[in-house]
Amino acid sequence: MARVIKAVGPLKLRDPLDDSFAALVRSITYQQLAGAAAAAIHGRFLKLFPQALSPAAVLALPEVAMRSAGLSGSKTAAITDLARKVEDGTVPLDDVESMSDYDLVARLVQVRGIGRWTAEMFLIFQLRRLDVWPVDDYAVRKGWAIAHKLKDLPKPRALQTEGEIFRPYRTVAAWYCWRATDTVLPA
């Protein structure tokens, strides 16, 4: 891992959004899309809300408008479900800062389209939690293999064990694994 850190430099996380709902909408929008395509769709979606993005505003928006921004049917359904569950109190977001990682993941995965991976990305990039170890993330597994010169990707269970040496800073290790996948490392 030392050569990855040396090649990449200091940890740099993107700035969190001002609002947890907006951050989760962004996460849903970006799922399984290349960065440029996701950014374009997300930008068009945000333009549908001249006042502000909110659960109530999403629920007032016709599905056809969401689809016209480029959202798939499943992403439209996920964002609508998130808005509905935030609005009705099933998935409150006003106390996320004080919740444990475990409890927050359990709360968020109640929303259609939000699985463990999306919840973990929320913990890392929105809440800046330092001890998240997303072992099911393909790029983390690939980055670990690159950093450790492994022929095969580690299985999530094995990676879970390997990550223990980085506790309570497993997020930092995950970030360097991600960077290892897009950095040319010295031999």
C-alpha cells in the first residue's frame, strides 16, 4: 500500500453536498454509469427543480419529466421511493450524523435502489466516516490486488479480514485502492 500512497499523494475526497437527500439522489443517479454520462443526467435532473431539490418537489414531478432528464425507469422509481420514504418519515435524514454506520445502512437499504454499496458511499463521501470498508466494491478489490501484486482479486470475505489492519481508517485504505486502479504504479 505504501507505493500506492507514494504514487497518488494525499487523500482528497470530493466536497459533500449541503443536503443528505440531494446526496442520495446523486448516488442513485450515478449508479453504474460512467462519470460524464452520470453528470449530464444529474445536471438535467437538477434543472427540473428551479426552486430546490426536495422530497416534496420530487413527488410533485411527473415521472415523464424525470425520464426526459435521462433517468432510467428503475432510477426514477428509486428516487421517487426515496422521496416518499423521507417525506413520510420511514427514512428520516435529519439525524444521520449521529447514527452508527450499521444503523444508518439498515435505514437506507429500505429504499428501493439503495443497497449496501450506495449506503457505504453515502457514509464515505457525504458523512466523511473514516472506517468504512466496502469489500463488495469491485474497484476496491481490484485496487487491493494491484497494490499487493495479486494475480486474482480477493474475495470480499478475505478482503474484510485484510482490512482489519487499517481500522479505524479503512475508508482511507479504500480510497487508495480506488486510486490504484487509475494510477500507473512503479514496479
